[in-house]
Amino acid sequence: MSDGDLWVFGYGSLMWNPGFDHDEAVVASLPDYHRSFCMRSIHHRGTEEKPGLVLALDEQTGAQCQGLAFRAKAGTYDQTMADLRARELVSSAYLEKRLWIDLIDGRRVDAVTYVIDPHHVQYCQIDLAEQAHIIAAAVGGRGPNTEYLYNTASHLTELGIEDDDLSWLSNEVRRLEHQAR
């Protein structure tokens, strides 16, 4: 693979903080995966004692996840992959896969994508109300869990991407924060 061919699919914090130089960012969709807060965060947005939640992709036939595809800057393949792995594989809850994504302009590209390992101890499936309570209270090495939620939800809105669960969670977490004051 040549350096100019490295595509990365972002569906959470990579959308608003990719952490690598890129020549292109395009709205894209990934078939057969669903974005949800199904990963307990013990490093970035929570701790081992009080885990937060971060987004992950769960494989689900017929689902579709919209996000951003980034084409890494030419000549940065090794550094981009090293940086992504240091960030995304910190606890091995994510699996690094090469998956086909559809760009909004009609192109189809093979992209590095981080999906949840459903057998990992950090994998969880909890209802939205409980997610809201966890997100409202958790803080990790990269800051409050609320910041992660709000940044992701606002970037999806800016991109014109509807995610009903994230919209509901944003509203509910704001309500919980206001109630706690």
C-alpha cells in the first residue's frame, strides 16, 4: 500500500480530534456496524475504579454508521499508524480492521477502522438511561466523559448526520448536570 492510500474511518473522537495529518476528510458510511457507547473507558474518559463510556462499533447486519473518512497525508503512513495504535489500542478492547466504507461522493475505499471486541471485558450493553448517568459523572485522563459526548454529538450535527441515541444522551446528560447543580 502506498502512503497516499491510507484511509481511516472516524465515528467518535477521531471526527473532531483525528490526531494525524490528512489531505482529505469526507463524510462516509460503514455498512453492518452500529455506533454506540458499548465500551467502558478506564483510561481516556474514566478510570478503573469509575469507568466512563466511549463509542465503539458493534457489528450488526443491516446497520449503518455514518462518520468521517480521513485520507492520511502522503508520506505519513508509518507515523499515522503508530499514533493511531498508541491511541486506540491502549487496552486492546478495540480490534483494528480494514473495512470497506462508502464516501458521500460515491467512492468506495478500504479504511482502517477500530471496532469493539465483543469478548473483551470492557465491552458492555447497557440502556441509554444508565449510559447517561455514567457519562454525566465519569472523568478520565483526557477529561470529562461529558466533553467526549458533547463534542461527538455536535460534530455529527455539523456534518448533517443524525444519531438519535447521541442526541437523546446529550439532552439527558445536560439535564442531569443541571439537576446536580
